[in-house]
Amino acid sequence: MAAELWPMLPCAFKTFTGHECPGCGIQRAFQALVQGNLQESIQLYPPLIPMLLLLLFTAFHLRFRFAGGHRIILWGYIGVMVCIAISYLWKQWM
């Protein structure tokens, strides 16, 4: 596992319910990615990479106003939400 670069924030949902939330693992995955551990990052939280790519595209779109960029962003957010839901359901069944 990745060494901690910063203290991890506890998940309030998991603290109160004992169950992981759809975002559990994103901090550890981001930390692994920052340390260059792409495979570990994907294993910890698969939606992180699509989320970061969408964030990057959104930033470029805000700067350069790509034709049809707003549609790509809309469908990108829908796709990321589907990835989050699938990842969450997968973790619950495993």
C-alpha cells in the first residue's frame, strides 16, 4: 500500500453506518496515483481516472471553448456517475 503523504480524513458515512460509501477509497487512490502507483490507484478506486480526465477536459473547455464541449462534459459526468455506481455495487458484492 501507498505510504501516507497526508493524514486521511475519515469517512463520516462509514463511521456512522459501518458501510463504505460510494466515495470510499478515493483518498487512498489519489495518494497512490500521486506516488506513481497507477495499478494500485485503479484497484483502490477505479472511477478516479475518468473523474480526473473529465476534470482536465472541463478545465480546457472553460479556457478554449471547444465546439460541442458542453455535451462531452454532460455525457462525461453521466459516465463517471455510472462508473461510481458500478464500482460501489461491485465493492458491496465482493
